Amino acid sequence: MRIEGENGAPVSPGSSAASNSSADEMIENENQSLRDRVADLEKKVHEQTDEIMCLRSTLADVLRRISTIEGARALANNHAGGRATPTKDTVRLRHNNSDSARDVSKRASSYLPGRSPSSTQISRRGVHYQSTSSLYSDGHSSSSVSPAPSPSPTQANNPHPVHTARHTTPSPSPFASPARPHQLGVLNKRWASTSDFATPAHHQYHHLAPSPTPTNSQLARRPNSGSLHNLNHLRSSNSQLNLSRHGAKEAQYNGEEGIVKMYLRGRPINLYVPTPMRETYVPNGPSSSPPAKLKLEWVYGYRGRDCRNNVYQLPTGEIVYFVAAVVVLYNVEDQMQRHYLGHTDDIKCLAVHPNKLLIATGQTAGHDRRDARPHIRVWDSVSLNTLHVIGISDIERSVACLAFSKADGGSLLVAVDEAPDHNMSVWDWSRGERGYKLLETKCSADQVLAVDFSPVDRSTIITCGKNHISFWNYESGMLAKRMGVFENRERPKYVTSISFTDTGNVISGDSNGNLLIWQRGGNTVYKMVRGAHDGPVFSILVQKDGGIITGGKDGRIVEWDRDLERTGNVIEIPEQYGSPRVVTSGRGSQLVVGTTRNCVLGGTFTFPLRPVMQGHTEELWALAPHPGHHQFLTAGYDRTCYLWDTMAHTIVWSKDIGEHAQSAAFSNNGEIVIIGTTSGRWFVMDSETREMYSQHQDGNEPIQVLKFSPNGQYLAVGSRDNNIYIYQVSEDCRKYTRVGRCQGHSSFVTHLDWSADSQFLQTNSGDYELLFWNAGLCRQIAQTSQMRDVEWATQSCTLTFATLGIWPEGTDGTDINTCAKANQMDLLATGDDFGKIKLFASPACQQRARCLEYGGHSSHVTAVGFLQDDSRMISTGGRDTAVMQWVVSSNSSSSHR
């Protein structure tokens, strides 16, 4: 360590090397961020390419229909002895088809990433946020429990009802178009007769029912009256098609065959109705309310990997921090959590008012342009009531950082937007429900990491970030900016943290590991400490007695006196917990530390830090509830598996498996756990000792799903290589012998279920297939109608007759990621791409079934699952890395069936 005065001194070679190394690390982090953004753009381009192909095929289908109709009209006129001439009906039909093509184009374009959604799309997606209170509400937007969910309507009114025409004579429709493999997204016309149900499908998509297109010679042999009848019928069908293209297609039911036909993005899918329901089933009939409801009990995780200054100790004894879209108020001594649920997407920053009771939190832009716009919420930490919602129309991208003023008692609030100009705005937050913006100015062209008010000068604001530290003076509605001057000292790549001494001097930490003191009222360095940390200084805490505590990327927490002399107290944080991202004061001499590996630690310089909260650090996919205990296992792309105890709210054990985890499953006795990875490898592990018994390889693609048969004799392994691998289980689930491979899916396997007798499998794939298999023979069951009355042990497949009602209007087939049925009650839970969890009565076989909706996750919900006694439900978020535990309580307004 070396201290310099105002004149500075040459930088030593070792210090220069360290600064270069830290600068390289920061540049590498920027490069990684750039690579992630490029990957996201490539994904969006790929999705747009798929939409373009869909539009092209739709246009080709429309042109083919027009050509067929014109040919039929000409043929009919020739039979009548006259020359074919265009009529008003023909012109009108051609015009309608053109409009239909344009409508389909508009609808498809609304799904393109980066496009602004239309009002229709916004109103349709509004259903995903039923349980979230209005952004403009100042009432009880949330409470200590989850907000009361809103039931969805029994069914959406269709302004253009479409009726399926039925004929007593089962004959193929002469104008029905064949289903082609490349037309996955094409909106096909509705069935013309009940014979379409019975037409055999000689196609890999066994649930599609294509009808042959007649040749010209066949048309010529048909009577004139029949041709005109078929032409009029086709015109009626095209009219129905145009109406359906303005909205979602209604499910169609053929009672004679017991088949209901639903549509996902225009693609028809046949589902077989169980025999007891065939006579009374109505697709759009009333549905039952779910027999239970959820209450958020516990949230596992913390967001420290990319956020700063987001852990504080409140006078109530609670630690406040955030993860996903939830602000957690955690009383460690009482082992109690409360949750503020007012936000609709990722929370990025947090500030505590000087009175220690009011809290401001800022969120990023979300999925829905109306309900998830970036904004700031000021709320009461005692009642959890929302007081003010600020900046809904002013913040462009996300709230990067914010702070209350201190010298005047907290009357002002400053916020920095993550938009390219990084605009800084100052608010009189208490004026009106939405606050009053006093001024706004461009802060910096580079990234801004922190902002704060001076505790002694009401008009002084400091910002810092990449290549800068700026000193702002706020007077008479104007902001005057002065850049920090480093003089002959090395200019850091990043100024990573700021704080204030009790005299008003500014302390800054930078990416070179140095600490600098800036004289109050000036913009030049007063004192400098070189090599305070080996790498960036992430956090600076000034205590009440003037002492200073710093935390750095080197994993150390260092104590200094008020003159920046080391006291000798140092804490080394174990590598498994990460580096200290934020250090704040706890009760007495205790410290509360948030780390870069999403942990919250508590302790002192005398007693070692212990974990208060731990969580995953990368995308989370695997979830497996224990079959016999109140425990569950999670695993993700951070290569770590955690076994959690739902009663003690703690981690039982953790294990680094060395690979990205994709799926997991417990054996029926709970003694063995199987972990599937993204490389096609899966591990057999003891659930208590964590001993690894064996590992197996099935292809080179991710293992999407793992599931034991109810009798425990088989294991089904669903892979992204489109196959399901069947293994025979022996020696107390420690030995696995491959029986065979189920081949037949045209896309990757997403979900699977075993039948109750362990003989059959039902599986879904990425292109909306529902296939059935004889598990012992590893053969596909072609006669799917035989499977209508099979009892299934679980319900994780999202595309079945029992889950027809979970799909909202206008949904994409990929919008719902996960589904799970309760073990002892008729309750179905789903998780979707919009961070929502929904509860349905099971089976949810009526279209747009009634549901209860819950928020909290800010990313796609990757898995949901019930504990063995259905007392709790667990949900996992993808990129938000949050694990949420919900209490399942009986709904008094519903009864169990």
C-alpha cells in the first residue's frame, strides 16, 4: 500500500501491471456482454426468418386456393355451355383472400422480435398480468402475502362464431388441401365435413388429417351441381378462414369420432376425448375454478452478479434485497420473509430513504409494453403499500441506479437510465402519485455504475462509471457538471464505487484497486491509496464512527481508519461465495455482504461470515421434488446442484457436477437422483451422500427430461436429438441397462409422462407433436385413438386433451414451458415465457379454462412441481435464477373433485 498527496507520484511497475490486468478483465467483461448481445440478435434474426417462411407458405396457400376456385368456376361455366367470365362473386372472393393474406401477415409480424406490438397484441398479452396491480395505483399494490389473483374469464367472446358443417355421407372434401411438412405455421382451412376426421394420415405428423386434392380430370367428371355446391361450400370455408385469421381459431369437436381439433399458431392438432366425456364434451363450455390457491412463502436467491448497492439492514431487523421481480424483506433471526410484489419485471436497483422506512426500487423494461414499462416505485417497507410510481413515460430502457437526497431529509430522488445517453433525472418524488420531474440531462456516453447525493450538501450529486467520475451541482433548476481531474495519476478504466465521509469528502474506488479522496466542493484528488485491493473496488462503507470498510474483486473485505490507514482487520471470503459486491452495516458490529455469486453473508471481523441466503448464478432449468421428504433439488448452467429443505429454508447440500445441468429426477424411493446435462451425459448419484455411482451418454444434445416409471423398473430419457431412450432399472436404482430407443419425433423432446401401469409413454416435441409409445417395445403407437382412456401417472406434457385449456388465445406453442399436476388434488400448475404461474382445475380440457395467475418471476418460468403431499409448490425462473416456494391452500369457493 502506498499513500500519495495531491501532487501524486509515479506508478510502480507492479501497480501498473495490476492495473493493466484489471483493465483487461473489465474489457473482457465488456466483450462477453457484446457477445451475448450478438447471440440474442442472431436468435431474433432466426425467429424472423421462420416468420417469413410462414408468411411465404401462407401466401402460396392463398394463391393456390384462388387458382383452384377460378378453375372450378371456369369448369362449371363450361358445363353450363357458356364461356367463363369473372363475376362479382369471383372478384369479391379474390378480394377477401387478399385481405386474408394481409391479415395473416399482420398477425405473423406481430410476433417478430423488436417490433412494437399492436393494440390487439397488447390487449391479448394483458391476460398475462391479471394479478399485477396497475402501475398507476397507489393503493395496496402488494402486501405481506401474494396479491389476490384474478380469475380469468370463463371464455373469450368470439365475434365471428364458426360452425363446422356436417354431412351425413362421409365423403372426402374435394377442395381440402393436403398438410405439408414445411407448412408448420400455415393457417389451414377448417374441416369441410366429418369425413376429414376419418381420413387416414400418411404423414409423420400422425395427428394431422390431410385430404387429397382432386386432379383436373376428377373435377371434370363431377356433375355441375356438385361443383357449384362444392364451390359455394369452399367460399363459405374461406369466409370462415378470413374470420378466424382476425383472431384465434376456436377448437372444433367431432362427437362422432370423439376428436377435438385445437390450433396453435394456426396449426391444427387432433386430441382424443376420453370415452366417458364424448357425449357431453363441449370445447368452449364452462370450466371449473381451481380448487386451491397459492401464497408466496419463500424466495431463494439474490441478484448480486450484476447489481450494486442492493442490500440494506432496516430498523425492523430485516435485510432488504431483491431477486427477479420480488423485493425480499428477510428477518434472519425469526426466519421470516415478507415480499413486495409491485414490480412486473427485473428489478435492477434499490435505495433506502433517510428515514429507513421508505424504499425506492427501479425495474427494467419487460415483455409487455403496457404493464412492464421501466419505472420506479416508492413504497412503505412496513405496510408494503405502493406510494408513488415514477417515470413510466420518461425512462427508456431500465433504471440503472438511484438515490434519495440526504441533507434535506430525502425530498429528492435521482435516477439514471440505462439508455444510450444514460439520462439522469431529478424528481420531487412525493408530489402527486407519479412524482414531479424537476429536470433531466444527459449524464454520460459511457456506462454509469453509481449515483449518490452528498450527505452535507443538498445540491451536490456524484456519478461514476466507465472512464469518469462526475461532480454535479443542482441550483435553480439547473445542473452544472464538472468532470473529475486525475492530474498526473493514472486514469482508471472504471470508477466502480463511491461513498462520502462524515465531512462531505468523496471516496471513490476504481478498477485498478485504488482508493481516492476528493475534496468537498472540488473535483481534484486530495489523497490516494494505491493497491487497496488486487482488482476493482466494488463497495465502500463509511461507518458512523468514521471508519471505512471496503470490498473488492479479490474476495477481501478490509477495514480502514478515518485516515485510510489499515487497522489490520481483513476478511477473506471463500471462493465458492464469490467476491463482495456490496458491504453494509448490520446490527451492532455485524456486516451484511452481498456477493457476485448471488449470496448474502452475515458476520463480523471476529466471527467468520456465514451464508444468510444462497442462490444459483446462471440460467436455471432442472427441478425435482423429493418423493418422500419436504425437499427438492435444483440445478442449472452454473454446474451446481442444490438440495433444499422447504421447512428449514436452507440448503441440505450442494455439489458441483462440472457440467451445465438441464434436467433432474429422483428415483421412486428418493435414494437416487439423476442429473441430465447439456452434453447428452447423465449422472446417477446418491441423494444423501452425493456419491456418483455411474454416468451414461445418450447422444450429444441436452437431456431435456428424465422420468422413472411408476413401478420403478424403467427410466425414460428424453433428448434434444428427438429420441427417447428407455432404460431398465435394477440393483436399487444403481444399475441401468438400455432397452431401446423411441424414434419418431421430428423435433426435440420437451415433455413426457408414464402411464399409471408403466406400459406406455406420451411425449411432446418442439413442433407441437403428441406421440404415444409402447415403452417395453420402444415402438410408436400409430392408432392414437386407442390411448384416449389411458390413465397417466403424471401430467407434465403441455399438449394433451387434459391441458387444452391452459393455452391462452393467440398463444405460441412455445409460450408455456412447464406443466405439473398435484399428486392428491385435481390441480394443475403451469409456467410460461412471461414469468407467470397459473393454476387450473384438472383436467383443463375446456378452451381458455378459468385460472388464477401469480407473478414474481422476471424471466421464463422453466419448471414447476408439487411436493409429495401437495402442501407446497416450487417454481424456478430461467435467467432470473430465482427459486420460489409457494404454499398451496384450499380454495373455499371450490371443492375437490
